[in-house]
Amino acid sequence: MDHDRLADKDLLVVSHGYKHFVKSQVDVLAEYFDSVTVCVRYNWFADVASRLPVSGGEGFGKDAKIATTNVPDNVHVIETPLLYLPVDAQREHLLGQQHARKVRKKLADHPVSFDLIHCHMTWTSGYVGARLKEEFGIPYVLTVHANRDWFETQLTSDNARLKRAWTDADRLVRVNRRDRSKLDAYNDDVVHIPNGYDTDAFERVSAAAARERLGVDDDTPVVFALGTLKPRKGFQHLMRAMTRVHASEPEARLVIGGQGGMRDELESLAGELGIDDRTDLLGYVDSETLNDWMNAADVFVLPSYSESFGVVQLEAMACGTPVVATKNGGSEEVVTSDDYGTLVEGPESHDELADAVVDALHKRWDADAIQAYANECTWENVCEDIADLYVEVLDENETQTVAAAR
């Protein structure tokens, strides 16, 4: 595919964030384009709430949504503050209209005319893409990132605007294969392109050196997990499984990175279970320290109920670390061989989860093979497929425009 076709083009990205996997993807794709503009939605009320004695807004404010460092020169971020409360009627129906109006207003003063739009998340960014396509005739691609449970909720939703995001897209991208057929009912052009991992952030280094920097003894078994501290991620069940792990590996340490509303609950649970002396809740972990933990770990565990893909597993594998994960809708497409890790039925299967962790601690893994497998899904490789898709969409749109002019 001729990617030079994109060199003089301008891409608009409509997203719920410019951090983590979206930022990683955008920053690589920026190398293909003349310019990339990213309209990022965030809830300004969450920033206000963060200064009040209330909870529930964590992760929705500007700082949580927008990265301000290491931004490529040709990437321009437009902040799109919205106001929404945890009220279903507003969030499920009215928020899309508010988002579309705000993006349209922000772009009115923007000097760039766009050739292509890429939206991340169906509701509400996908709906914004549909509205912009209707008004300006710009084709749009929509990547559906929703975790398994949220995706099933969207499928049964009566929100016609949400479904319009799927039907009007020039391409629908789903990050896992299992859901592709479910989207075929809404669009004839559904493709599977997985998420990737950031090679600048995750690389294999000496486990001994990583442990020395972290202050972890070489002979301490380390079980590492990472994610937002919320019930869906299943850390409460991993803690319960660890009581069984300690029966055969009494010195094993559970280390969990990430922030969230469950921190106090998890700290209390560790105390109740008698594992608080072998459990570390790290909170926010910077990128260098995170890479060290991924390399220092003997096994990475993703004990969640529901995922769309679970890129964090690839990040661990990129460091040569095996993965134990639940069958959560995403991990089945990442942990595809027992050479790379183990799948268990679900987070509440404590015995099975504990057995898988113990087996992983005892098994002699081929770290080179694990790393090589992860390297197939770098963002550089994944973005080649996305760039191919962009060229196809632009060619089709150009053909349709010429035909309409005749």
C-alpha cells in the first residue's frame, strides 16, 4: 500500500483521551501525515470535584485525559471540556449532542481542513464523527474499544445515535476478533486490528538490574498486576488467590500498580487476609519504574472480569514476562499459547487462579519466545495496517466524489 498518499494529508482524531494507547497510536501515525489534530473530551466537573470532599470523578478530568509531554511537533491537541453527571439519560442520549456541538465550535476557528477522521470509542466520539461526516463529507474510521460487558450493553442499547456511529462509519475497527461478526449487522466494512504496545516505554532489561533499582531481593517471587483500582479489574480476587499461593510460596509478593477508588478497600482486604506484609499497592507508577516492574516480575496477572483486548499483557510480554489472565473477552486473543502464559476461567475461580500463578512461578519460561511474540504487536507494526486502511478509505472516497461529479 502506498503510504506516501498520506504525506500531504491532515488527520482529525476525536477521542476520550490523549494518553496511553490512544497517544501511542496517534504519535506513530503522525509520522505518516502532514498534521494530526486531536480533539480530546474530558469532564470539567471532575476537575472541580477533585478539590471537593467527593469521589467518583477520578480519571475523567483534564490531567487524567491529556498528556502534555513528548508530543510530536505535528500533533495539535484541542481540549474539549464537557459537563456530564452520572445520570444515565444524560450520559446515554444527550452527551453525544453536547460533544458534537463542542467539537464543531472548537474546529470553527481551526485553520486546517481535514481529509480524514479517526474516532476512538463509539459513544460519544463515534457519533461526533458521524455528524462531521454528514456536515462536511469527510470520511471517518471508528475504532470500537469497549470492554466485553460495555460492548454487549451497546449492542442492546436503544440509543439510535450510538448505532449511527457504527452504521455511518467508512470503516469499523474492532480490537478483538470475537466481536467482529456482531458488528457486521451494522456495517459492511468491519475489520479487526488489535492494539499495540509502545516500544519506547517497554523494553526488556536485566531482571536482576531492575530488581536492584526497585529494592527487591533476587530470590523473592514477584507477582505483578497493573490497572485502575476498580471492581471490574478483579484485584480483590487476586488477593484472595494469593492466600493460596502463599501456601506453597510463602515469600511471594503481590505488587499492584495503579490508582482508583478501591485503594482503601484493597488495603483493608489485604489486612483481613493477613497478606498486607507481602502486598504492595504502588499507586501511580511512572514509565521507567513500570518498565522495571514488568522486568522484575516472575509473572504478570490480569484478573479482570471484562476487557476489549488488554494491551497491558503485551507490555509485560515485551519484557519477556509470562502472563496469567482470566477469560475476560480480550485475553483469549493475547494469551494464545501456553508458551506465553495461562488462561483461567474467571476472577472468582480463586483456586484455579492460585494454581496458575504457582505453576507460572515454577515453570521455566522461554523469555525470548515471549518477547518475540509481543514484538509482532508493536504500534509500529499495527499502525502499518491502520495506514493501509486509511489509504483504502481515501481512495474510495475520492472515487465516489469523482463519480458524483459526473
